[in-house]
Amino acid sequence: MIIIIISGYVKNNYPMVEIMMWDDMFRSVNMADIEKSKVNRLVTPVVWKYTRDLTKVFRPDMWTKYGKLFHSIWFGSAFKGR
């Protein structure tokens, strides 16, 4: 997987850089596959969605999954008015 190669290169050569990926790349991937790829050791997910009711999109099991896999998680949304 190209992301593993690129992330590994960046981490090895620039350890002060934090590699971030949009979390939708991980939402439907099971934990075992993420752990097997070791991508969770290389990147930090940025959880995002542009909607008013985030509770319908981000189920509690997603937070549990990410909490077990990643050392940190970022979150981003957008204010659309009203």
C-alpha cells in the first residue's frame, strides 16, 4: 500500500512531522486489517463530517475502535449557519 511506504519514509526521515489522514479512509475498515497494515502506528486520523447532527454519523463503536488503534485523534467539522 502506497500510504504505508510514504508514511514510513516521512516518519523515518522527519520524526517531528505528524502525518494526518481523513478518517473516512478507516471508517469501514476492520480493526484487524488496520493493525495488520500498521498504518495506525504511522498516521493520526482526522475525524470529519459536515453535518448538523454528528451523533447520527459517528457511532460510539467508531470512537472505541479509533481509541484502541491510534495514539491520538483529531476532529474537525464546519459551521454552516443556523
